[in-house]
Amino acid sequence: MKKLFPSAAEALRGIVKDGQLLAVGGFGLCGIPEALIDALRDSGARDLTVISNNAGVDGFGLGKLLETRQIRKMISSYVGENKEFERQYLAGELELEFTPQGTLAEKLRAGGAGIPAFFTKTGVGTLVAEGKELREFDGETYVMERALVPDVALVKAHRADKSGNLQFRLTARNFNPAVAMAGKVCIVEVEEVVETGDIEPDQVHLAGIYVHRIVHNPNPEKRIEKRTVTEAPVDAAAAKVEAQAAIAQAAVITADEPAPSTTQAATGQQGA
């Protein structure tokens, strides 16, 4: 089965449709499938329900789909960095199902494992539990959460072989494996494509059985959501030497100044 497609648009062709439930990997802007999101926007598919930890930022990531009004509902745990998301929600233009982050991860994992529902204490006694089944276990109250099984999963990985075996890079792994396993159809965007067998079996992070289509994007933008920098650390030894040099220089200057005469000193005393 050929899994490698020539472009993101080709990888989505015949798969995405209006009104679907989609899951998109990533955490903030880390590990998002940039090319697939752009292709989804260009496909014109509308009335989408999207599962994602958040919705990118204004003008980037899933924020692009919010701007084009292609998303009808978000299932997310955090929306604080997207002003358009906030505006649409407060204006009643966008449905939102707030889900605790750990619960969201488990709903996807359960969907991928064929588990239809599970119980958790997270959210009991809050709006999260309203309308859901509650049950007692060992004297504690738990709320039942249904698994998530999206029609299409859009995933970002670092490397894939031509059979779809994946490797993720560092924190870009985040929600991506769970999203990939949960989707009925999984489309993966990768920076590197290698031949089948080039990835050691023990180094495969996600087996190719979960992956249906692959698109190669070797140069994603990887925009930084919030850039913070720190000043270079102070070298204590160098600072001490510099201070000692300044003191020595001041002592030399003082020694070179002429001493006041006896008459000047006496005058100064009378003036005092």
C-alpha cells in the first residue's frame, strides 16, 4: 500500500468533508502539522468539529481555520492565546467543549485503544460533570467520560519510513501519538522520509499500522509562540577581577593628585 503522497492537498483529497470530526496534534504551536492545516483551509471543508489541545494563535495553526469560519466547534483544554477564538466564542459564533487537559489526552488514548468510556475524578462537582454519569468507587465519586474517535487525524512527526512507522522529536511528540491512534484515518506530515527498515524497530515511536497517508514537508516554519530570552550569565570571577581593577585605577588617580599647601589648609581651617 502506497502511503507517501506528493503534497498535503493530495493527502487530504477524498478524505476531508464538511461536518467531520477531526483531531489535530500539537501543543500550542509545538508539533502542529502546518502544511496539513493549510491544505485543510484550502480544501474549503466547513462545519468542522476539531479536537485539539488549543487552537493555535491568531493567523497561524488552527487560527487560520477560525479566521475562515471553517470550524463550528472546538473540543479543547486551553484557548488563551487566540483572540479570534475568544471573540467568536463570546459572540456565540463558535461552540466550545472545554475539557481538562489530562481528560482530553485520555479520551483520545481510549479511542485509539478501543475503550468506549472511562471514569475519572477530574471535574466532579464542576460544570465538566454536568449531565454525565457519576458513579461511586471505593467511597470516591467519579464521572464517566466518553472516548473520542475522530473521522480524520492530522499529525506531525519528525521522521517516517515508507510503511508509516514514525519517530517524533522531543516535546513535539505531545498529543500526536494519541491523535494518530484515535483517528479512523490518520494523515501524517513529516520532515524526513526514509526507506522501510531504516528505522530500528526499537526506535519506532508509533507503528505504521496506524498511519494511512504521509506527506513530506522538509522545511516547516516552526513559529515560536512566545519568545523569551535571558541575559548572559554573570562570570563571578571576571566580575571580581574587573572590580579590583577599578579600585586600583581609582587609587592611582588619587595618588597623582597634588597635596594641598599649608596656607590652603590653614585658610580652610579658618573658613571652617
